[in-house]
Amino acid sequence: MNRLLRSLCLVLAAFGAAVPVLGAAPVTFSEHIAPIIFKSCSGCHRAGEAAPFTLENYRDIAKRGEQIAKVTASRQMPPWHATSGDFAFENDRRLNPAQIELLAKWVREGMAEGDATKLPPLPRFTAGWQLGQPDLVVKMRKPHAIPAEGRDQYRLFTLPLNLAEDRWVKAIEFRPSAPRVVHHSLFYYDSTGMAKGMDGVAGQIGFRGMLRNQNGVGPLGGWAVGATPRTLPEGMAYRVPRGSDLVLSTHFHPTGKAESEQSTVGIYFAKEAPRSVFTALQLPPAFGALSAVDIPAGADKYTVTDTFEMPVAVEAFGISGHMHYIGRTLEMTATLPDGTVRKLVGIDHWDFSWQEQYDFQKFVSLPQGTRLSVKLTWDNSAANPRNPSHPPRRVRWGPQSEDEMGAITLMVKVKDRDDQATLEKSQQDHARQVLKSSATRAAAGGGGQLVAGLLRANDRNRDGKLARDEAPGWLTPLFARLDSNRDGVLDGSELEAGRNRWLTPGNPPPSAP
Ligand code: HEC
């Protein structure tokens, strides 16, 4: 094969085409390796970013050659946890096999630098706000200290937005001040004042725990290491009620050096009300709170499944998974009305540290009658290196990282705006259905557990009862009916009575009035 053809093959390989690497071609840093690393690694492995060291020049990269060959071959790097489904994702970071082989070959052959004049320039990374000057910039009022060592920390911070009217938000850009220690941050609005009330009470900025899912609180997306900030697809925006606070739920990963974090957040408003509304369709609902997740010590493949039939036609644009430490796999498929099965996402090696949302490159059409199926597995065996308990202990659903949760959230917009109410109604029905069937299982296994789990997860003031503002969103429409003694709170016996009523044959689960 002539030289020209050979270098063409290498150029193609470097650009991502799966061309076999030719045995005889000398692999050099300047020509072959730099283009791969600069494009796929330097964005995170540079000063001021999340990765622990820089990969920006020959010295940096040759010094870690062996390790680079190893982590790329194992696909630990670049980080990317979704396996190929049937739909391409935006910003897919994965290297192709030809690129991985090229890196390995370069290291095997002694890491030649090659002709420095052939070195491509480092990409020009945008400094500052990636989406341009935000409409509103808010900042944590004080830094939060993270010690050098110890366990990961989860903490929520309340940032007042002082909105005089309801606004539509189309993007949020998050800028950590100590990027090496912030692993991810999930955003919420809170118009109830609940977060503000808890913030700083222990003398330190922020608070621990979780934001209740209730009326007046809603998600606004999130940020994870290496994520490119993004705007919601055209015509969509989050509604944020006036007077809301922004709440950041941030995961810190100690780095060996004491750090202090004071995040800044840029908010981009839509000029006009959105043309389409979107919904976060979560399966199983409420991160599995209704599915009676109860994982025996040692179980290496505890499984929860859920299915939902789409009552109306929708278009999906993003998908994300959530589990805690011992989560192992997540998968969501769509069975179309004609019987075709399409994989929307698969995560074969769940890693709690990487909570990412994957955006589909194009809208995925899911016609009315599509069945979504979700399968989640957990590994609570001693052989799971991520298991925080030695020996393993029984793990149930709960808000702490040592408890478990699990769900896949699919972001969809209804094809026809008039269908939105139908979709929301059937989500609520579905939540009740899931609760009913897990209650059946719990009852078969001796009972009480479901109500206990509900209280454990929601009873903030630990008085053994659920007040209206403690009740999760799906329970709100049933509240009055369950509160049989009309004292404004649901005690254990009222919750048990509700559960038993739905379990009686012939009694359908209650629906919203
Ligand atoms: C999205 C950001 C991101 C990208 C892209 C990325 N890295 Fe990393 N890398 C990290 C972070 C963060 C760590 C620290 C370990 C962790 O949190 O997983 C890391 C750690 C590493 C390590 C140390 C692994 C260990 O076990 O200690 C190596 C080697 C590495 N990266 C190489 C690469 C190479 C080579 C590429 C490109 C092919 C790459 N990384 C792309 C963020 C990134």
C-alpha cells in the first residue's frame, strides 16, 4: 500500500472512522495522538477544570502514557456511562476502537513525539459563560468548606432569585469556584420557602437531606463534571414561579486538599412563554419510593421493573438514570405499537459519581400506545466494590446515599399540547397502580413496611405522621380522603387503612377527585 493511502487511513482513524490501523505506520504524538487527546480529553484535563491533572502537551501525555492506554482500553475514560441504544446521543464522548488501538500502539512503540510542526493547536476553550452573558447571575452567599479527606458530601444551598413575576427559564449555567471538588449539582426551584427555612440552621451555609417533592417545588435540570451547558430544545422552558428560590443540590468529592466552594449560577430567560410544554416521565415513579425497594444483604441481582403505556403521542429529547451506591444496571426500552422494540438507554455499569443526562440528537417519536419498560438491578453482595457496607446489610428505599433509590427519567413533550393533561393524569394513575401492587407484595410478605417506608421518607419532623406539607406530590389529591379523623395529618393507622382499602378485591385504587 502506498504512503499516501496509508496516511489517509490514519487520518481517517484519527477522525473517528473505524479504519484498521496499519501495522507498519509509525504512530507519533504530533500527528496521531494529539488530535485524539485534544479533542476527547483536554476539555476536562486542563487548568481550572474537574480532572486531577492536565493533558495538554507531549510531556503531560507521555508521562501518563501507560495509564492512558489502560483507562481508554477499559473505557473508564473518557467518562461515558450510557451504552449504545438505538438513538444517537448529543456530545457522545466515547472513543472508537481505532482510536483506542492507536493510543495503545503509540505506547507500545515507545511514544514517539514526531514532527512538532504537525502538532495541531489546542482547541480554543471558551472562557467564562459558555452560553453568553446570562440574564441573571446569582451566587452562594458564602463559601462552603470541604475537608481534604473523608466521605463524599451532599449539601443543598438556597439562592434567592427575587423574581417579581413568574418567569420562563430556558437554560441554567453552573460555575463551580472549586471545580475539582464539585462532582455534580442538581437544580430545583422552591416557591414554598422550605429550603430557605432549613438553610444555615446548623451554623454553616446550606443544609443536608433532600428537597421534598411537593407542590411549589420543581426540578430545573443539573450539571455534572464535564457537561456542556445546554439550552432546552426550541420552544421549551421551565416555569419558575415568582418569589422562588433556586436550590442547588451539590455532590462534593474530597480531593486530598481542603477546598472551599462558592458556586455561581447564570440564568437565561425565555423572552416569551414557550410554545410546547414538557414532562419528566419517571419510571418507576418517585425514584422508586412506591416500589417497596427492599434489598436483602448479599443479593447480587435485586431487580425492579416498571412499565407504562403512553396514553398520547410524545417526543422524547433527554434521558437520565438515578440510583445510589449499589445500583448496578439501568435500562429503558420502548415497544412501539407495531411491536418493534427500541432501546432508549442502557447503563451497564452504574457509577454513582456520574449523574448525567443524555440528550438525544434528534427527537425520538413515541406514538400513543408505546409501552415503556424499565429494568433496574442492584448488587448488594460483598463482591461489589462499591458496596459501602462490609458485610452487606439489608438496604431499603430512602433519601440517604446509603439507602437506595432508582429510576429512569425520560424528558418528553406531548405532540399535541391539548394532550398534556391526559399525560399528567395517567402518570398519577400509574403512581397509584405501582403503589397498589407493591402494597400487595408488602402485605403478602407480612405488611407494615410500605407505610413505614412512606413515613421514613417523608416525615421530616419525625412525629410519626404526615402533615400536608410533608406529603409527597402524588399523595396530595388523596390527602383529605385518607385523613378520616380530620385532624389535618395522616397517622400510621390512617395510612394503613388507605392501603388496606385499595387491597380489598373490587376496590379500585382511589383516583384524584
Ligand atoms: C468529562 C470530563 C473528562 C474527560 C472528557 C476525560 N476525563 Fe479523565 N478524568 C476526569 C476526572 C474527573 C477524573 C478523576 C477521576 C474520576 O472522578 O473519575 C479523571 C481521571 C483520569 C485518569 C486517572 C484515572 C485513575 O484511575 O486514577 C486518567 C488516566 C484519565 N482521566 C485520562 C483521560 C483520557 C486519556 C481522556 C481522553 C481520552 C480523559 N481522561 C477524558 C474527567 C475527564
